[in-house]
Amino acid sequence: MCATRGKEKATGEDVLVVEDLVTFYGSIQALHGVSVSVPRGEVVAVLGANGSGKSTLLHTIQGLLRPSAGTIVHDGEDITSLPAERVVARGICQVPEGRRLFPTLSVEDNLLIGASGKRNWRKGFDEDLAYVYDLLPVLRERRDQMAKTLSGGEQQMVAIGRALMGHPSLLLLDEPSMGLAPLIVKDVYEALAKLNEQGMTMLLVEQSAEMALSLAHRVVCMRAGCVVLSGAVEEVADDPRLHDVYLGAR
């Protein structure tokens, strides 16, 4: 079991509340009683090394993995047992690690797939597409190109745009900086900051603590499937545990 350190209480304005989540991969326990809350309009960053349980947390919230204990509440409703397609229909959309685009489809067709999980998805499609193109102008320029011909940064923009086409109330991002050059990471994070300024709520999983801290309002640090530190960025940014494990000893 995890030691309880800095466990945050729900504010009443939380889009997502995860409490005491336990998830197994086969016989291996990957999450040990994890609790996280995501306030409306904020960015919560989940930091940790490989194998710490970050992606497992997102996959469990998304309904791709079924927890053996604990609860997941979205906008006041328990969604712990919902299948992934119903979680998406509620507006919890994920930008997956590695982007996972359809390589031989055009940019616009990949965006179309992102809208298809909504009820009555054709209604307002053109307006949604225009919004994504305004936010991420490079996608308008590349709209007819096959996804496999894009750079890594452009593919990440498509993955973000695809998720936005689902009208998310909560955007889950799994390692958005992975495999990208520093200048491209900066562009991706600038787009995410603009989204948050417009009110988008995000749960962000990252290994790049520096980039995550530049965007997040709150931080959750995980190790071996446990939450070992959590709180507002200004409260934990100078915590020795975060610096020693993720930023290097000062």
C-alpha cells in the first residue's frame, strides 16, 4: 500500500475525482490506491519515471483497463465501470502516447475520426473543424496530406486536434513531448497553453517535468504505482523529492 502524502480533497468544482484506484495488469498490481482530482479549467500534471503507473492511470480513467478497486467520478457521475466508448461519449478524450494516427489517411480524415465518437457528430462538424484549424493552422495547410508524411510535431498536432473534435470536457494527454525536438515541444506546449486559456481542463502525463510544470496548476508525482507527492505547483516545485527524482539534485 502507498503512504498517504499530500492527498488533495475534492473542491466541489472538480471535473474528475479518482479515489483509491487499484489496477492490475494480469497478476501485477500497477496502481496502489491512487487518488487524483482535476479542478475545472485547470491543468493537472502527473509526473514520474517509466513504470511509475502514469499511463495506467490514464488508461483506467479512459475505460481501457478495469480497476479492481476504487472509484472514478466525472462531472458528479460514477463512471468506474463504463466501457471506453461511453467514456469518450461523455467528453473524456485522450491524446495517446505515440499519437496512433491512421498513417494512410489524410489529416482531415484523421480529424473526422475524432468527431465520430459523439452523438450526432455531423452536426456542427464544419464549425469544429474550423476551430481546430484556427488553433492549429499547420493542419489547415496539411489537411490533404497523409498522416505518415508529416513531421513528428505535425503528427502530434493532428492527435491533439483529433481529440478536440470530440468536444472534450476533459483532455487526457499521455507524454505529448515524447520523441519530439525541443523547439517542437515548445510549439506543442504553446498550443496546449492556448487551449487552457480558453477553459480546457487537462490531465497531463509527462516525463518532462520542466515542460509540465510550465503549464500545470497542480502536480501529482508517482512512483511504483503510488502517489508520493501532490499539490499546487507553487507548493511542490521546490520540494526536494520532486527535484531529486525528476529534476536532478540541486
